[in-house]
Amino acid sequence: MGKAKTFTSAELRRVFDYLATRQHAIRNRAMVCVSHMGGLRVGEIAKLTWGDVIGTDGRVKDEIRLKAEQTKGRHPRIVFISPKLKKELEAYVASVKARPSDWAFFYSQKKPQRGFTPNTLAQYFLSMYKNAGIDGASSHSGRRSFATNISSTGTSVRVLMRLLGHQNISTTIGYVDASDEMLRKAVTLA
């Protein structure tokens, strides 16, 4: 199986435009943002609780501390929330009633307390992207796009490795796509 597609900014806008016309638009946009702007895996998104994201003061935290049981490699890690992602999460939080800290952060219609299963959420992402007209995208596209965007800023691969929660730098390198814009920028340095 090939690698998940990385998104251009125009493709991400197309997804947001599509989501704006659909039911649960604010929730779905926030889930896509957590993937594309936070670099979380779909399983990690599905396992987020209200208490992971919202502090005791009722506000979105600056950092999400993922517990070992929430991550693929069973290694806890800190997810740093950018101002842009925080704004998206605040919009979502404002659209729903406050929940107990152990409830799923992203509700599902059938089981709002438990939320999505990782598999169901992966299928949901696939459906959102397909319906928005993005070919080759999967639930992992946001994470790969996050890695590529961070890399394009000149950020060290070691920093990127930590942001993604990888234990091996070679795994991280496989996440980064060399976009045309990155190639253009590189040749101007010569």
C-alpha cells in the first residue's frame, strides 16, 4: 500500500469548504485540524477525552498529554497546541455542552460518551476526504501533511521526530514529502 497523500493548502481548504455544508461541521473541522495541525494519529484522536483537551478552568489547554495507552507505540507524549489549532478547538468547545472529563472529546451520534472507535473514525476521515474530492487521502494524510509542513520550515528532523512521537528517526523521514514549493525554495539557496 502506498503512503497517504499529503495535502496542499488548497486541498485542505476544499475539505473545509465541503465540511461547512455538512452536518456536524464544527466537530468534523476540529477533528481534521487536530490531524493536520497537531499531527495526531486517527486512533489518538478517537481516544482523546474531554479532560485531555480541556483544563479544570474550562479552557482549551496549551498542551495535550497523551498517555501510553492512547498512542500507537505505547509511549506517552506531549502534543503542543499551536494558536491556530487552539482557535479551532475553542470553536468546537463553544459548540457543545461541557462534558465530564472522562467522556470522549469528539462525540459520535451513537455513543457520545465513548465517541468514535479508531476504525470507525479512520473510515469517517476516508469518507470526508473522498466526498470533498481529494483522491489518495486517508486518515493518515493529516499526520503526513503536518510532518511535511513542519519540515518545510527548516525545523530539525529530531524536533519533528519528537513532535510525531517516533522512536526512530528513519520512521520520521518517511513521513516528509518533498513538495514542489520545498524544491523551489531549496534551489534558491544554491
